[in-house]
Amino acid sequence: MTTPGIDDDVRQKPPVTERRLHPVTPLRRAWAPVAVLIGWAVHDPDQAQRQLTRLTPTVLLIVLAAFVPAAGLYGFLTWWYTHFAVTEAELRIRTGLVFRRTAHIRLERIQAIDVTQPLLARVAGVAKLKLDVIGTDKKDELAFLGEREARVLRAELLARAAGFAPETAHEVGEAPARELLRTPARDLAIALVLTGATWATLAAALVVPPVLWFATHSLWTVLATGVPLLGAAGASSVGRFVGEYDWTVGESPDGLRIDHGLLDRTHETVPPGRVQTVRIVEPLLWRRRGWVRVELDVAGSSNSVLVPVAPREVAEAIVARVLPGVVVPPLSALSRPPRRAGRCMPVWWRGYGLAVTDAVFAARQGLLRRSLALVPHAKVQSVRLAQGPWQRLWRLADIHVDTGANKTVTARLRDVEEAAELLRAQAERSRTGRQDARPDRWMA
């Protein structure tokens, strides 16, 4: 005996179509065995050198002749056994050659979908999809898809996550974007030159290795210390320039879109309603030009930079797009700690400040590198008052505001009575703010 209603539902359900990644993917995955060998050689270079010296040229050619096809076969099989499918409620990713793994990603839990194109991927015309999902630290990814297919799939997933019917999600397409900011390469280069961290790492890379050589006369010690320092110096200057080149911010119904990169091109989206904290950073040497940097804490996402460098008024206009209705408090509106705070932290106490508006909790810190953190009241998860023994002596306290991105913003060295009042009032602001908060949904 059958139940007509259930049978009708089963018959009406569209079949799930599994798809494979782009055919160029096996070439990328074939490098995995090569990476294992390189990792072993770097981990134990002496052993690797002894093993290589034992091999005759003939044996080495035979090994290479066997290894290259084996690596190619591995890449092909991992591609062959990888499938993905989009259903009405989830994205399924099935992969694994020896150990099978199936990921069921609920569409309503997707926070961001980024499209990235490393240099070789751009040459091959393919792209990688990276998915930020609530409750996961590691991003799931689909690598690689055709460039057009990746953008179409991203638009479809976001449309379904926004609540569009499956039969109309294909028609929604990628929402149009309006450009808000494009960072000139010249401004980015000057900003990096005027950043203290760039010169500090470069000075360390130039000074420390010669000092170690005169002290130890050990080449391995110099290399083990100098190479990481040179890498850090490169990452803080050339690496940042390459990564933040042609930084573009655009506004669309699904959030703020960020495109950047000279060699590896990245297309990111700041999810609406998921921004927990906005930081306006102002290094010392940028102040004469009126430049600032805007950083983010986003729940469930690794996006951390919104604007690498821009005039303050432009940056504040973009902040108003991320946090609707928020006006960045001017420096004159920030109240300093009482003068007795200098007994707890001489000189540096002048760099702290606090302002609480109807929309945000704003805390500033730093004298040389100023940083103003803005936390919307609706994003505050908890408020804490903390006092050390020296602070209790001078009747001072710190107010810690915890956000949904597992980060904390602190108002340092406040008068203890003011801190107690802040603790009570902030709890009430957070409660009422969550009632009026915008929904955390795409295209809402």
C-alpha cells in the first residue's frame, strides 16, 4: 500500500545532478606527491642529500620515469572521485580517493563566497570558490572551476541562500555592483613606505644576520635567522603591495565586494549584517596626508581588510555603508581617562579614549599608531569590568566588550564609577540594539 502524498513529493523532487571540477584540476593535484618529497627534503636536507648521492643517473631517470606518471595518475583519480551538487537546501562536496569525505553545507549558513584566481589559474582561465560557513574554522573550497562557471555558481548559491526559489535562482545572476573606491597604486606604494613595520622588518633583516655571523661564524645560524627575516620584510612591503594592488570596493545588494591582487586576483564579499567590529587605523607617518586604513572583524569569515589606504573622509563614507546609520566620532568627541591613569601607564595613557553613541561603542588606543574600534551595540555579546591591583589603588578599571567574532574591544583606564555605569548601560544598549538589528541574510 502506498501513500499518494509522499509518492507525489518524491516524484516532484528534481533529480540531484553531480558535477565535476574543471579538467585542468588534475594538473594542480598532481603536485601533491611532489610537495611531499620537497617537504621531506626541507625537513631533513642531510638525509635527502645522502639518498640522492647514492642514485646513479640511470636509476634517477628510471625513478623519474615512474614517479611522473604516478603523480599524474594520482591527480587524475582525485579529480575523478571529486563531485559536487547543489540541492534545494545544501551544497554537497564529495571527495576522497582512499578515505571518502562528503561535506553537506547548508545554504542558509553560508556567510561569504570568495572567488580567487592564482596567477597560473588566471592563465588557464579557471577560478577557485572559497566558502565561509558559520561554525567552521576551515574554508571549504571548489578548486578549480571555469572562471564563468565559478561566478555563475557563486551567484546561484547566494540567490538560494537569500531565499530565492531553486527554479528562479539561475535567473537571478550576480547582482550589479557600484564602485565606491579604487586605491591608486602610487598611494599604496607611498603608504607602505611610510609604514613603520616595513622599515622595522627591513632593518632587522639587514642588521641581525651580520651580527650573528660575527658572533657565531655559523652559516646555518645566519641562514636560519636571516631567511625568515627577509621573508617577513618582503611580506610587509612587496608582498602587501602585490596582494593589495588595484584594491576596489563596490556596493551591491549582497554586500560590499572587494577585488584586489596583482598576480593572484581575489574577489571577496563582506557579508551584510556579519560585521562585528570596524577599526580605523592611522599610522603616525600617514597623518600628514590624512590617510587611514580600515580593518574588519567579520563573524565566520577571514576577511580582515576593507580599505588598505584612503583619505579619512572617503574611508568614513565606506564605513557608513558597512554600518548603516553610524557616524564615526571625531577625535574631539573621545573622552580621555582621568589624569591619575598616568600613574598606571605613564605617557601612553593619553592614547586611550572612549565615546558611546546611540549606534556604537567606540574605543581608541595608541599614540604612534592610532586605532579606533567601532562596535555596533547589536553585536556586543558580553560586557566585562576588570581591575588589577594597581588599578584598584587608583580607582580605575577596564571595560571589555566581546563580539561575535571572538574578539574583544577594550576601553582602558576609565574611572571606576564611570566604568560601573558603562557596564550597566552597555548591557541595556546591546539588548535593545539586537531587537532593531538588520537581518543577517544575503540580499535582504
